[in-house]
Amino acid sequence: MPHLEQVRTILSDTLGIATLHLDANSALLGSVPELDSMAVIGLITALEQHYGFEVRDDEINARHFSTLGSLTSFVSEKLAQ
């Protein structure tokens, strides 16, 4: 899955946690205590800055943050636009 390693690194840097154990199927929202609503905003900002895209408010959906794979897929979709 392209971008998985980069998204995992951005997640790690944003949350200040080790994420090497996370794979595409690893649950995030609701399973990673550090990923609260404020951390989601910080993570979106970090992804926007790293990849150079903009996430509109109406694009923010919990399903994008359910797993590392779904978050990576969201990034790939944004980059394809």
C-alpha cells in the first residue's frame, strides 16, 4: 500500500507514540487512546503539510481514521484529486 510507511511515521510524530507495530489493519480511532479529537485535527494538519493537500471539513469522517489502512487510502484519494 503506497504511503503506508509515511502515514505511519506522521501518525507516530503527531501522537508522540511508537507505531512500528501497526499495520494496515490496525485499528486507530477508539483503539489508540492518544488519537482523540484534538489529535485528529493535529494529524490532519500534519498530513496536509506533508502532502500539500487540503482536507475540507465535510471530508472528515471517522471511517477514514478507523484503521491505518483506511487513513492511508484517504491520503491516496486526496493525492489523486
